[in-house]
Amino acid sequence: IKKSKDMKKILKTAPAVFAVGNDYQIIVPVTCETVMWVKVGDKCFYDESNGILRSAKRIHKMLVPAEILDKECGYTICCRRVIKRKAYFSLTHSVEEITFNFRKVQGEQVKAYHIADAHNMIKQPVKCAEKFREEIGGIDFLILNGDVPEDSDRIENFDTIYEIVSQITKGEIPVIFSRGNHDTRGIFAENIAEYTPCENGNSYFSFKLGNIWGLVLDCGEDKPDTNKEYGNMVACSFFREKQTRFLEKLAESSEHQLANAGVEHKIVIAHNPFTRRYPEPFNIEEDTFTYWAKILKEKIKPELMICGHIHKFSVDMPGCENDAFGQPCPVVVGSQVNKRKNYFAGSGFVFNKDNIEIIFNDEEKILERHILDI
């Protein structure tokens, strides 16, 4: 086994450790053909398909039970570069590996940083996260909330996700990923489940990090499926119907109850603040979004919903002028973007026992602070 510097040439970026359900999905973009697995303690978890190691991939994904990685506080990426894959006697290099520390979310106070609508910007959101870390004293997990790439028309656009994650987390803290409407556009949009974290192929799921239970929702596109812009390439109405059934099933389960061990906060992450009313042609499926809000409010009862999409900050309380469909909780739009000026500002969240602090900032300074009592 080589613990060589060559691994840094094989890995395009540091791994991204995404929280999905009760697992972490460790995703690693690579520069060459390899087979890969991750070693956590004395257990190995492989990127495989029905027992066959994947090699003809630009990206590797390994699922690790969260309780195992949380206990071990570190993991080792292992790979073999492929010389020639054949039906018999395939040729590979020897095993190479690199180890990363990992810090689970724990403690009564938890700090998260939120990035949405980066649209292929990397430097600006990374500097915003660094400013938050400097001012507040750390980041326990990162949220990427849609439209981080410009679109999915070029496979290289997915690199934006992993460059941002790598520079902010260095593979050492968890990440939550939520798809945005621009992510649905382009020839590689159908590969979203391969290049980003999903649960059973779905881009909506629950997660638990420390004392925070969360739900990722995905509104899909923001105009009717018949809109000419999509060129007959989307079925988002059908997708939202499936998600409604997922929400109904979740609402009847006990997963989201505060009785779950250690859960003190419940949040929803969705790119589109779907409880707002939009002008045509963006005023889609208002009945669906009203029903989603009703389920959340009556059954799941989150404290906070975190969104992006509209490119400007807001803190919307239930019953405010932006609450068209019955907000289940305060809705924070946590990204401010001016693409023409290459300007980006993000948001941080500090979860305390009795309140949640919301912090809007750009690369240079804190712009706004808000306190939500809970």
C-alpha cells in the first residue's frame, strides 16, 4: 500500500461527506480511471454495483453508516488506478491511500454555513464561509442549497460543487446538498443521482446531524413542464407528486418526532421558498405547495426553513406579506447574488438551546444579524 503524494493527483478535490438519512455518502471526483473504497476503522465500504467495482467513472460514491464514521472520527480513501480492465486478468496499480480526519456535529451550540445560487462562482462563496468562520469561530456543517453550478449542460459544472466543498470543509465536516432549478437543466441533469447525494435515487430525504434533524425538499423546475425553455425534457409535476407521497409517509412516521434521541432542532432545506406567490409563468402548483406547507406545519413542525433562489436576503415570519400558502415556520432566504458584478453573499446559522441566530455576510463583513427565539 502506498501512502504517496500521488493520491493528491488522483483526487480532483478533497472528499465531500454528505449526510443523507442515517448514512454519510462520501463522494470523490477523480482525474483518472480507478476503483475506490473507503476504510473506516476496520471496515471497508466500496463504490460497487452489485459486487462489481466501478472504474469508468469521473466520480466515486461510498455509503458509510453515520454511527460508524462518527465513532471513528476519520476515514481513509483507498484506490487502485486501472491500467486495463478486461474480462479476465484485469491490470491495476497497487493500492494507494490517503487519510482524512472527520469531526461529527456535536454539542449544544451548532454552527452551519449556507451557500445557494453560486452559479459557478467558487472564490466568492468560499471567502464568505471563511469570513463567517473567522467572525463566529467555526463551521460544524455546510449547506449547499441549489444552483451551485450554473447548470448541468457541462459535466465540468459539477466540479463547482466539489471545489467549494473541498476548500471549505477539507473533507473533515459534513455537508447537506439540495438541488436547485438550474441544476435540472442540461444534458447531464439526468445524472444528478450519480454526481450528488441522493436517497434511493431521490433528491429529497431526511438527515440528522448532532441535535439537528432536517428535511431536504426539491421543488424541481420553477415553471410549467410545458414551458418552451425546457424543450419537452422535464416531468417535474410527476416528480412533485412522488415527493408529496414521501411527505405524507414521513408525516405518519415517528422519525421526525422530538422524542428521537438528542433532537433539539428541526429544519427544512429547500432551494425554492415555495410558500411565496410568484408571477406568471412561475406561479406553478400553488395547491401542491399549500399542501406541503400544511403537512409541515401540522405534522412535522420545523423551527426554520432555509432557502435560496430569489438572490436576495429575507427573513419571512409566518403571516407576513410573503406568506402566501401558510408558512410552517420562519423562512430564511440566505443568499444574495449579483452575477453581473460577480457578487455573492451567504448566510450562517448558529443553533443555540433557546434561539437560532441568523447571520448574513459577504467576503468583507457581517451585513445583518437576526435572532429567532424558539
